[in-house]
Amino acid sequence: MAKILIVSDNPQLSSAFVSLTNTSTYRDDYFEFRCSLNSVTAMSKAVDKPVKPVNIKLEYPEICENFDLVISLHCKQLFPEEMVQNVRCINVHPGLNPFNRGWFPQVFSILNGLPLGATIHEIDEHLDHGNIIAQEQVEVLAWDTSKTAYDRVLAAEVRLLQQHLRSIIDGNFVSHPAEQEGNVNLKKDYNALCEIDLSEKLTFSDAIDRLRALTHTPYQNAFFIDPKTGKKIFVSVTLNADPTGQ
């Protein structure tokens, strides 16, 4: 019996994972969920059972000793190098590696035009790096916001899990390195996008892209500071394609 640890801070993807593994295909496998401390309530509800918090940086020796495989489903914690060298670790990532590795790939794909998609890959000591097991590209549409693009990426991740999870657990998958190093965006890069400088000069195209890249219902991301009151004013956009196709 394979003992598999799922570490996730994403209730939606975790719920889909539970539905996938509650089938006869996985009846001989053991799955345990853990998450970051601030995700316990949402994750427990999503998987319909108590989920214990984990501090991977501190607890990785116990993880290496007790599990055959660790799968990250949008876990917000980094895996220590010692951990990935001593237990097989797989990441389900909402981006098309090696493009826009790191935080919120769909945001940066809208802004820089690099490809978007879903990737399952082996984890190494670098951020969203490691050999690629499977990928599916997701087109970024002119009327996409961060939320609509992200929702399609999530759907692609679920499809990839349906197609490849069995071979990942059995260890008989084939993987390959990315053809290039690509690029990485960190949380600080995203945070720098959120405050709008009202004096900045942009084309309409760039301004729309900036706002739609930061529109992710129900979150409030893009903002400017009202020069009269000093208050933070949040901004989002709504985009709709003409249903008649004209």
C-alpha cells in the first residue's frame, strides 16, 4: 500500500482530488491531507474530514520517514532541499512551466503574453522547477480576468490528475526537463502591481490588461490612493465577449 501525503492550501483542487481518489482505482492507497495553519478550517470542510496543520520546514524528517510520496496541490510552503532528496515529491502547478513560475502565473501571463496552463512536475530545490511529467496549455482570452483564466487552469489540473495520478503513485511515469529555465515571479512582484500610480501613463491596452490581471473575485487587489482623503480605493473590471460573435 502506498502512503501518500497531500499538502494543500487550495480547497477547490483538494475537493476534486478527493472525488478522484474515492474510486476503486485507488482503494489500496492511503492518503493523508495536511495544510498550512491558516487553511485548516477551509481544507477540513473541502475534504470532509479533519486536516492537521503542518510546518514542512520543521516536520520534513517525519514526512520523509512515514510517506512514500508527497503531492503538493497549491501548497504555500516551500519544500526543503533535504526533503525532496529523500522522498518523492510531486507538484501540481497552475502554470505552464517554465513560463511564469512562482506566484499567480495567470496574472503574469495576461501581462507579459507568455503561455499559461497546468503542469505536474517533480519537485527539486528550485521554485516550480523539476522535471515535467505532464502539461496542458490554457489559452488566455481577450476577455479573461485573473479569475476566469485561473478557473480554466484549475480544470486543466484536474484533467491531468485524472490522466496521470495512477502512474505517479506507481512511479512508472516518464518525465523530462524543461527546454529552458523560463522566468520566475515572486510574491513581491505581484504586490508591486497592485498599487496603481494615478500619474502613470499607459496605453488603453496596457491599462485594461493590468486591471483584468488583478481582477479575481471575490478578492480586492488593484487599488489607488485617493489624493483627497488618503483612502485606499479598490478597482476591478468586468469584461464580456459579444455573445453574437460580432
